[in-house]
Amino acid sequence: MKNICVYCGSSPGRRPEYRQAAEALAAELVSRGIGLVYGGASIGVMGAVANTMLAGGGRVTGVIPEALAVREVPHPNLTEMHVVGSMHERKAMMESLSDGFIALPGGLGTLEELFEILTWAQLGFHRKPCGLLDVSGYFRHLARFLDHCVAEQLLQPQYRNMLLEADCPAKLLALMDKYQPPAVDQRLSREDL
Ligand code: AMP
């Protein structure tokens, strides 16, 4: 994996553990020579990942929609910043620049991005690994809810299992390295989305 996209909160959250996990993930990416692709903000958990990457000499690519640049405070010192026209363009560009995706603690934006990238995998639009870094049990209930979706036969187990989970960056990256995508019912191309 050359570049990994990290989805995470534009807020710092209540616990210092969220920022610390962002920093630990960034340090692990730098040590492996993996670049970061993210939403381009300088605030919250997002800012913590980017700052640690840059402090360690890592590559950071931000992708921010023009309209959001006012609210989210674009990071001034990234290796590269793409200012795009819409939220959809942002997510499509983040996907195309990345070889895998990791969610750190975040709110609705993070969850939306994570679930969209998983649905793109389910449709066969990409075959890249998606992981949750479960900091202090933040995602525990989400993971159990997905198990409930499978038990209720609204989510197929092979698609549930696409979402890799670990409580530390090294373990998560090891799982992502070994990831084998499931066979999908139908494969879509970029033009279909
Ligand atoms: P949040 O987890 O809500 O703090 O948001 C994290 C990132 O997701 C930020 O860069 C937001 O701009 C982005 N975001 C917020 N809402 C959406 C949305 N509806 N679709 C895609 N991204 C979003």
C-alpha cells in the first residue's frame, strides 16, 4: 500500500486517546513509507493525523471542497492540497488516490465516508481494504450492530467481513496487507456510480 485514506473527526472528541491514536497511526504510516490521503482540515482528529505525518517527514494529500474550506480550516502546510467542487468529488478523489481506508473516531461525516467506501466495495467498484481503528472501544457498538445486520439477514457475512478491525495501527495494517476481497454479485465501474 502506497497511500492510505484516513476518515476521522473534524472534532477532537472528549478523550485524549482519540488524538493519541491518530498520532500513533500517523507514526506507523510514516515508518512504513505510506502516504496519507485525508479531508485536508487542520482541526480535530483530522489535524492530529496530518500534523504527526508532517512532523515525521511523511507525505500528506488533502482533498477539500471549496465550500467547506471556510468551516473546516484547511491545513496550510500539506504536501499537496486539492480543492474540489463538491463533497462527492472529494470522496471520489480520495478513493482514487488511495490503496486502503481507515476510520478513526469521528462523527457523521466519518461514518458516512466509511459506509460509502464499504458500499463501493460491496458493489465491486474497488477491491481495497477498509479498516476500523477501535480506539478505547469507540466503535464497539457499531461492530456489534453490523453483526446484528448479518443475523437479521440484511447484510451478507462476506460483506460484513470486509470491515477489518483492530485496536492498534500495526495490527490493523497487517490485516489490511493480507486482505482478500470477497467475490461480489456484480461489478460496477467508475462510470456506473
Ligand atoms: P465528522 O466526522 O462529522 O467530524 O466529519 C469528518 C469529515 O467528514 C469532515 O471532513 C467533513 O467535511 C466530512 N463530512 C461531513 N459531512 C459529510 C457528508 N455528508 N458527506 C461526506 N463527508 C462529510
